[in-house]
Amino acid sequence: TRKKQNYLMASSLFYYLLLLVQVCSITAKRLDATKSPRFPAILIFGDSLLDTGNNNFIPTILKANHKPYGQDFPGKIPTGRFSNGKLVSDLLASALGIKDTVPPFLDPNLPQEELQTGVCFASAGSGYDDMTTVMSGVIPVSKQPEYLKQYIEKLKGATGEAKASHIINGSLVVVTSGSNDVTINYFSGGARRLQFPLIGGYHDFLLQRVQAFVKELYNQGCRSMLIAGLPPLGCWAAGFNMGGRCVDYSQSQSYNQKLVAMLSQLQESLPGSKLVYADFYTPLYDMMNNPQKYGKTSISTIVSILQYIYARALFSNGKIHRRDAADYALRPLHLSKSFSIFALGFSSSRRSCLPSCLKVFTGPCPSQVLTKLRNHLVLF
């Protein structure tokens, strides 16, 4: 059902966001403003973790252009981001000194000057598997490069062909997808489950789609790509309540290991490319199973509450308010009010760092990491 699809998407998304909220805070103001950005632009592909509002402009039920979304966004307006405020895509762009927010490409009122620093092609609810989006009508990842082609043509018109090629070649491409494929498509039953009785077979199918997607972006001129793996999708709140620990039945780590190997081989076959695997699984799995290491006595109650709040918000029943979110989510997590509940926020601490998924660090943010951010991302 649609409600089940929304809930599953919300649940899987939550795990990404909890990790990023806790571990990946950064603000561009703390970078050296005298340095030019390492990347001239940022190009975003994927699902609701990164979609800054493209679903507003397509016929789908999966929209976040209504309250309670946007209550912490500048102007306190819902923008189509599945977040109280800015998304990871916005904050990463800001941290890299590119721009404060990344606009959705499908916005008919997109200012021409935004083209030179990048746009977002992601669509909430999407996946690598086209079948994942059949019911929702959102833009599958395989179709998002078609909008990249349109973007490049507009960029050429605004800057000239030579500069446009320079921007595309130098851009940082960020991709996160796959969670909806596994949770909404595969584990909800249906054709894919019959086609691939074992989850490993479906993982292989998804990886073929990832490879084709990366090659398509490369053929259009993209060279530096950050590809996210899967989080421990089996770590639902119910699993904590029954067993007290996170048991990842989705075998995400197996998928991730295959993804790392595939990206390494693919990079060798694509001259000039830099394909970086973003590891969300390891720190998040550790956080879920060892919350005391992160200053938490228990994570299960937090998981249950936040899944409930987010799922109810998706259904637009108007019963979830900012006060509820603050009472039930922020206080147990000991987060400042500047944090978004469902997305990465800014830390009030003077110590900030890049996400551990970029392999800069594996634990709490050391202040020394800032010195590594002044000129470039460590892995590019």
C-alpha cells in the first residue's frame, strides 16, 4: 500500500539521517574562505536523502512541500525536502564552499546563475531498479541522467561549451540510492522476490544498474563521483525491541563489499575517473549496537519514536508538530535546536568534520580534520 511504502522509505531514510546528524556536522564558515572551492559545482543524484524538491514538479504522492517539513529551513517554509531544514546535499555543498543550498533542477523558476555551481536531480522514493518507482511515479535513478543532459545544454547556453565542459569535468557527483529498492521493492514481495529468491542475487542486479549509471555519467563528462553504500537496513525498531541488538537481515554489508570491488574495477576502466565509496554502514551499525560509545544509554527508544514521528509526518495528518519533535526526539538525543530531526544539521561545537563516510575519520570529530578540508576532499 502507499502508506506502507511511505513508512518503509521513512524508516530506511531515518538511519542515514541519524548517522549524519550525530557524526557528520560541518559548517562552511569554518573553512578558509580565501581558498577557492575544490569543486566548481556539485551534482546530486539519488533518493529522498538528497532530493531538494524535484518531486514538487512531477505527478507523485511522495512530496514534502507541506508542513511540518521546512520548519527549520530559512524562511520556515516547506521546500520539498524530506527534512525540517537543509539536507545533506545542501550542507555538503556549503561545507565545500560551493553554495548554501542546492536547487532542484526541475524547478521552472531555476535562476540561470545557479547552473554554474550545480543542481539536484534526485527524486525521493527512487531507486536503481526502475520497478521500485512504478507505483509512486517518481524519477528512477536510471532516468536522472536524462535531466543531466538537459542541464548540460542549458549550461552551455549560459557559459559557452568550453566552460561548461570544465564545470562538468570538475564537479563533485554525489549519489545515494538502493535503500528503497531493498526495503520497498524486494522485501515487500512481488516480481523481484520471485526473480531473485536470494537477496544476494538482487544485490548483483542492483550493482549492474549502478555500473550502468556510473558509466552514463562518465560518458556525459562527470569524473569525480561519491557513491554511497547501503546502511544496515535490517535494523528496524522492531528488531531492537525483540532482540535488543541490530540484526541486519538485508545483508547490506555483503552488497557494500561487492560495491567497493565493482567501483575499484570500474575506475580502472574509466580513464581520469575517481570513484569513491561512501561507507554509511560501519559507523551506523556500531552506533546502533554500541550507543554508549556515543554518549547514549539506549538507541532503541529513539529509533521507535523517530520512525513514528517521521512516518506520521508523511501522512500529512497535521498531528505532528515542532513541539512534539523537540520533546520526543531532540531531548533524548541531546541535540541542540539547530539540528534538523530528519536531516543533517549544524553543530554548535567549534569542532566539526567531514562525514565518516568520506573515510576522513571513524570516530568522534577531531578538530585536526579541518586542516584536511581547506583545499580538497581527502579522497579526491
